[in-house]
Amino acid sequence: MKVVLDAMGGDHAPHVPVMGALQAAKDYGINIILVGDESRIKEELSKYSFPAERIEVVHADESVSMDEQPSRALKKRNSSIHIGTRLLKEGLADAFVSAGNTGAVMAISLFTLGRLEGVERPAISAILPNLKSKTFLLDVGANVDCKPIHLLQFAIMGEAYAKYVLKEENPKVGLLNIGEEERKGNELTKETYQLLKAAKEKGLNFVGNAEGRDIYSGKFDVIVCDGFVGNVALKLSESLANILAKILKEEIESHFVSRIGAITLKPAIRSFKKRIDYEEWGGAPLLGVRAPVIISHGSSSAKAIKNAIKVASQFAESHLNEHIEENIGKYGKINGN
Amino acid sequence: MKVVLDAMGGDHAPHVPVMGALQAAKDYGINIILVGDESRIKEELSKYSFPAERIEVVHADESVSMDEQPSRALKKRNSSIHIGTRLLKEGLADAFVSAGNTGAVMAISLFTLGRLEGVERPAISAILPNLKSKTFLLDVGANVDCKPIHLLQFAIMGEAYAKYVLKEENPKVGLLNIGEEERKGNELTKETYQLLKAAKEKGLNFVGNAEGRDIYSGKFDVIVCDGFVGNVALKLSESLANILAKILKEEIESHFVSRIGAITLKPAIRSFKKRIDYEEWGGAPLLGVRAPVIISHGSSSAKAIKNAIKVASQFAESHLNEHIEENIGKYGKINGN
């Protein structure tokens, strides 16, 4: 197993990506190719001891900044993202991980690797903790204007990911909507509901509409939505969790008795944080392109990068893309097109 | 000030609405007309002592169930919602409050009272606590498919509500989007951005795009979105707050030391709950119809109903609707239409 890591991606590159890579090589025995500015990467590497046989460096002249327009980034053919995805294309590695500019990683991956057979639009997903285990939400930002066929295909890709990578036995797929009943929704979701119902006849485990509250209820393993709604839901969730923790802290500090009790709470709060910690899940798979790509948050820590590399290797081992193409062929097209 | 309350609306009607009404009459000196099944209301009233001169009962033969289709509910002309809104129309009361079927309250209010001059679509709003004070979010479910002009008008109605009812001095208005930059978004938000920018020239305090995280950041006082996105955001928020509290409780209980400390935390947790408690805000104003209507959650407690009645009276006192019509005339139309 060999994973390519964009050493120039993220807010603290190459320092943090290099650290994450070395941890993944040590902890999981994964071979890693670091792509980016060779001298800066080697300088980072010189600070640590690590299993040298597992780490390669491939030089990239250019890098893409976090706020660069994807159309501009596409033209930088010697960027770490371009070179990294080309290594996949040429069969020299099994998966690609980047904590860089999401739009650029998506555009370049699509350009270099191409779409899976039958897939109209790749999607970015998010893995969110829920009361029971986790919810796989897609799309969370790749496609802000969607048609029903796109949501149907997101459902197929999400179901396959939950089954073959996350190892959920019979993942339950839901459509994000504003009510449980079939007749509820906007034009997009009402039409999508009909497509999902038809796909259910052919094997998709579609169980119905999911409401906003179901993203965290654990009632569904996979929830599909357009990328606009998904992006709002994701950012809202991240901030709300932080804000609630902040308010709780303020209240604890303003009550003397509570302040004393709070000290004893530390072990519980540590476990709590671990359970809601997005970094545990490592990164968001980009689904629908011809090789495994994982996009991590720009502010990822070394731990998050390490986990993303692990997820990327699981993605590569799962033969997910073959399953997706098979199911798209079976029930992911309209009128046989 | 006289507020009409739908005594048959909500999961525990007429018991809870009657209790809420009596509390509002006592605590705020507001006169209330209870509309609904007269004998059941009188039976409830007989349980309490209250300022009788402040409470009237108006009988309604029919009632609308919580899951009844709005189109069916519209035909029940003797329902508590129909009769309640007619009392407003006839000038016999100043505002209407219902914890009943949201779609039905909206449809019947619109049918009985009509739209404000120039307003294309009424909107339902939600008042959410944020780090600094509160965010006024609209639409949260009345309009699932929106055009840019609708969002522009939501901005105008929301700004006026924040200013004249919530008494924010110079409320900052944002457009819910997936990035801060002007060029970001889907078709709807990109076009809406241009309309809001134009309205800013004429007086609207539009400060730019808000992201999902800004609903709770306190950076904006008013945030506009289509009713689909708003509904998902609202339901997600309600559930996430509950779920985080549940996870924290589980963790506290599984750590012995923490379990002891938790006892001392009670005062802090009580204040915390009060700060994030949606019931404190009472209900969601329906904006764009010709008289003040407040829609409360079906599961509202008596306290929530009491607060909704107070909010309704503030709405009525504010002359909000005149301000909305004035601003719609000034900068709420496209090409002067």
C-alpha cells in the first residue's frame, strides 16, 4: 500500500503533513510519497527519526494556495496536487491525500483521473459522529446546484462507501428533506424521492426522508443532499459544537461551586471531545473519480493527517470504485441513459 | 393590547395553551381571547384562579390536527385558526398566536389577512441564541423553492423585525451561503447577492455572505435563506444541542470522579440551558401578512406560549408592518415592479 500525500497542503504545510505522514508510516506501516518542495520537506524530515524505507519524496515546483481559484490552480501543472494525482494515474501509488484547497483538489483530481463510468458528478462527503456511530453525509460542497440524478448517484456512492470502507453491514440511506412524508420537500427532493424509490426496487437500501435532526440521530448511515445544503449543515455543526462548549465553560466559570466540580469533570470532557472530534475520522473522501482521493480540512493536525492516510489506504483496499460502477450500472441511471 | 390564542393548537391543547395564556395575563397584563372548543376551554379555566377581566373565550366548532394538509385545513372555515385570524381581520384583536399545524396557520393567515403591499411571499422566521445575543433566521420552512426577489424581501422583513421588535440598533443582515466571497454560491445566492448589494445603496444594512458557522457566531443579526435550507439548519441545531448534552451526560456518568463533580455543576448547567433554550424566545413570527401572527412549536410548554404572547404584543405595538411596506417600496422590488 502506497499513499501519496500533498506535503504543501493545509494551513501549516509542510510541517504538519510531514509529521502526520511519519506517524502513519510508523503506526500503520503504510508507505508514503511526500510531494512538494523537496528541500523544505527534507528539512522537516531531518528533525525526526522514522522508517526511511517507507518514505519517498517527489519534488513539485509549484504549490496551490488555500484561496486560489480552482480554474487558476488547474493551470499550475507542476503543483503538488497535479503531480500527486498523476502518480495515481500512472499506477505508481494507490491513493492521494491533501489538506489543501478543496476546490483545487477536486478540480485537479477530476481533470487528471477522470470520472468513474456512469458517474455524472463527483461528490465530497463528510463523516459525522452520531448518537450510535457515524453518519456519512454527501455532497458537502462540490455541487451547489444539483439535479435529481446527481442525488441518486450520491446515494449509490455513499451506500457503497459505508458498506465497503466503513464496513456497515446494511447501511440505511436517507434523503435530506424538510419532512418525513413522501410529498414533502422542494422540487429537487420531491423528484429525487421518486428516483430513490425506483432504485430501491433494484437494490438500493433507501429508507426514506431524513430531517435536519437525523444527521445526528443515528437513524441513517448515509444521507444525501445537494452541496449547498450539505455545506451549510457541516459548517453549522462544527461551529455549534464549539459554541456550546464555550457557553458551558463560561457558565462553569461564573459559578464558584461549579468551578470546583469542573476539575473532576476533566476525564469525562476528554472522552466527550474524542467522541465528537472530527479529526478522528481524518478526512472526506472525494467520490466518483477513478482513484481514491481524501480531502482533509485545511486546519488538520498531524493526527488528522495520519488518520486521513489510514482512511485513504482503506479506501484503496476496498475496491470501492468497482462496486460503485457496478451499482451505477444497475440502478443509477435514468431510462437506461 | 389584545392577543388571540389558538387554544386548540399544539400537542397538549387545550391544557397547555390555556395555562400559557393565564400566565401571560397575570405576568404581563395582556388581554387574551382563547379560541376553540368552549366547553373544554372552560373546563381548563375552572382549574385556576386568574384575572377574569383579561380572559375571553370564543367558540370554534372545528380544529385542525397537527398533520393535516394545509389545503384541507383551509376548507374548515370554523376552525380555531380561521376564527382566530378573522378576529384580527375584523379589528377585534391585535395579534394571533398558535402552536398548531405550521403549514395550516400560514395558509389560513395568508387567506384571511392577505399579504402586505408589495410582499410576494410571507416567511416564517426563527430566533436563535448566538454567542453575543440572537440571530433572526428566515425563511425556515414557508418557501422551499425561492427566487432572488423573495430572499431580498426576507432581508427587508427581517431587518425591520430586528430593528423595531427586537430593538437592535442597526441590525447586520447576511445572506446564508457557502463562502464569504461575492462569487461563491449557487444560482440563487449569486443572483440574490446582487439584489442585496443594490438594496444596500438604498438603505438596507447588508454586510455580506454568512456561512453555516455564522448562524451562531453573532456576526449577523439577520440571516436570510430559502425555506429548505433554513428548515434543515433549524432542525439540525435543535437536535445537535440535545445530542451534545446527552453525550456529555453519558461521559459524566461513566467516569466516577466526574459523577461526583457533576453535582456541583448543576447551577452552571441550569444557566447554560436557559441560554440555549428556544422556549425563552417564545415563537416564530410569520412575516409578510397584514397582521401580527406568531407560530409556536407544537411541543411548546406553557412558558413558551406565555413568551409567544408577549412577543405577539411587542410585534403589534411596533407598527412593524408599516415599516416593512415602506422599505419594500423603497428597495424591495426589481425594476420598480
